[in-house]
Amino acid sequence: MMNKMKLINLRQKVTNFIKREDGASAIEYALIAGLIAIAIIATAGGLGAQISEVFSNITSALTGAVPSSTSSP
């Protein structure tokens, strides 16, 4: 009898949770946050190669601009 009461109580809690809109709002916010995270990851991945190329170009330019240290007067 006690297990049946627990089951009925659990069923009522689940039914009340489904009827409330708080759960739906939380799910919507979680989906929005997930989509924003995917957009950030995709953008960072796309920019990563470009940023790496920019730093490589800067390194090449600076390496060519540094005078050779092997010459001494």
C-alpha cells in the first residue's frame, strides 16, 4: 500500500511539473544557450586558421627585420 501511495505521489509531481510552464521555459533557454555555444565554436574554428596565418605572417616579417647577430665590428 505504501509503494502505491509513493507511485501516486510521484505521478502527481510529474503531472504538475509537465503542466507548469517553468520547465518549458528552462528547456527553451537551454536550447538557446546550446545554439549560441555552437555558433561560438563554429566561429572560433573558422577564425582560428585565419588568426594563425596572421601570426605566422607577423613572425616572418619580424624575423626578416631583425639584424643578423653574427656580424661584429
